[in-house]
Amino acid sequence: MKYIDEFRQHDVAKHLAQVIAQTVKPEKHYRLMEFCGGHTHAIFRYGVQDLMPSNVEFIHGPGCPVCVLPTGRIDNAIQLVEQHHVILCTYADLMRVPGGGRQSLLKAKAAGGDIRMVYSTQDALKIARDNPDRQVVFFAIGFETTTPPTAVAIKQAQTEGLINFSVFCNHVLTPAAMQAILDAPEPVSIDAFLGPSHVSSVIGSKPYETFSAHYAKPIVIAGFEPLDVMQSSLMLIRQLNDGRHEVENEYSRAVTRDGNVKAQALMAEVFELRPQFEWRGLGLIPNSALKLQAAYAEFDAEQRFEMPAIKASDVKGCECPAILRGAKKPQDCKLLGTVCTPENPMGSCMVSSEGACAAYWSYGRLRQV
Ligand code: SF4
């Protein structure tokens, strides 16, 4: 398959592994944070970590939208169903994420709540059209990749006068989270970043330039295939050896410096920055999330319904917050593979298909190797 098979070639991977082994300096330790959960899964699915020299370490980042959603927002969504009797439309990954008190959308659905799994915002709009007497709320989550389709749905609802449709907006922004990781009171030691691929196809590589210069950290925007990750790691290692800190783009088949300007304009028209937003593991981050512009306020679920901020804690023993900061790895969690499995997840990092714990479980990394 074009754009897939050629990025999974075994002999090329072997060659790249040799070049990386020759390029690393034995006295250096290279700590590379892969921001996206998609990269984490590629690293373990294809055994990329095993092809790296022992002094190249991947630190798993918070780039999994389901994982970083704070527990209280799940509880808010459950309240919409139980107290306001809305039809709640959501993507599959969110269904099993535990909220406070181990309640989840799946359990609320089993208890009779009208919660429907959708594949796109268009599905949610159709449900609103088909149920004019019911309030339909789309539980919107995701980074800049999934934000434009939400913007399209809101504009479409306004054009159609679909007044029973609204959006519970939880869209978050990548550069602000990267900054928060390095600005943390006890920051994790990170030498360089593998930058997001899908997000960057929307925002472009430009937004990372100020960040990279300010923190003196190299960034390479990396595709999701194993050879992408290996090539990008090599590019980062070369930058670190040379003492450079630049933004480079390995994923040039999809990402440009300016990104998708049409999608950016759409986002800017429909959304504005929240002054701050809570991230699981990272706490409150200024200017890190979006809410609806005043012109679209009638489609904002947080304005249509009473939705007080809920402070809920994670399951005792769950290390998701530290894992999302890069401070711990799934193997550091005593619940991994014992109490916590994909069938019985204790935290979002095991539920989400992009979560680090799910990657360790799926690809047999339950113990230190
Ligand atoms: S293994 Fe489960 S309990 Fe442990 S950090 Fe991951 S999601 Fe949380």
C-alpha cells in the first residue's frame, strides 16, 4: 500500500538502526519525548525501541486526547445524560474511561442513559435532525486534528437552524502542552521532541519554532510509521550531537510549514482560547484549550446546560498523571496487567487506543527488558 509499505521495510529499518548506532555518542544519554500516543504505539508495535542503542530512551508524552481529559469532564458528560436527559454522542474511546467513583459513560448507558457512539460529527448532526424533540450534545475531544470537523458541524447546525444540537467542547492545543511539560515545577529531563504528525498537518511546523528556540530543544515532526520514527530519531540525535535546536520536518509528505490554512481559519472563526484548562497529569495550563466564540454560543453545551466544574480524583494507585508528564512509565504502575487491563481499565492510559499503558499491554511490555 503506497505511503505505508515503503515505511515498514525491514532492510531499511536494519540499515537505519546501524546508522543510529554509529551516530550516537557513547557518553551521551538521549531522552526523546514522543508527544503522540500514535508514536508510542508505533515504537512498541514495531519494536523500534529494541532497534535503538541502550542510551536512546523514548519518554512517552501526553498526546492522547482521551488520556489527558480530566475525570471531572467525564462526570460532567454523565450528568448531562442523567440530569438533563440529553442524547450524548461520543467517540468509542471515551465510553470506558472511568470518571469519579469509577462511573463511566458505558456504565451510564447500561443504566439507561441515551449515549450513542458515533464515528464523526456528521453522525451526531444526523441524530439531532432525526430527534428534533430531544437535546443532542456532541462530546468533542481531541487536539487540533479533530477540531476542524467540530467547527464544520457547529457552522452546519447554525446554517440549518438545528437548535437542539450543541457541543461539549474539550478540544486542546499541542504547543501549550509541550510548553507546560518543560515549565513544570519539577520538569522531566527531555532533550528533544518527536513532534506530532496529524496535528502538524493542520497547524504546520511554524508554531513550534518559537518554542524550540526559547527552550533550546530540537523538534522533528515525525510520521507514524516505524521508519518515520527511526529516521526522525536519527535527525534528533544528529541535532543533539551538533548542539543545534531546530524544527525539522520528517513528515514532509503531509506537513508543510504553514499547515492547512483553511482549517486554521475555520477554527479561528468558530473557537477562541480558554484562559486555562485542566489536563490530567499536567494540571491547569493557560491558553491550552478552546471554547466556542460568542457568535456560536447557542451551540455551546456549557452555556445551554448548567455544568459546574467537577473535581474528581483518579483511581488510587493509577499512575496515569505521572505517565502523561513523562515522569513515569507504565511499568512503574503496580496495577499494570494485574488489576488494570483493557477489559478492566483503571485509568485512561489503558482505555485509549493511543494510551501508553494500552501500548505496553498490547505489545507485551509488562516487565522491564
Ligand atoms: S496501568 Fe492502569 S492503573 Fe496503571 S497507570 Fe496505566 S491506566 Fe493507570
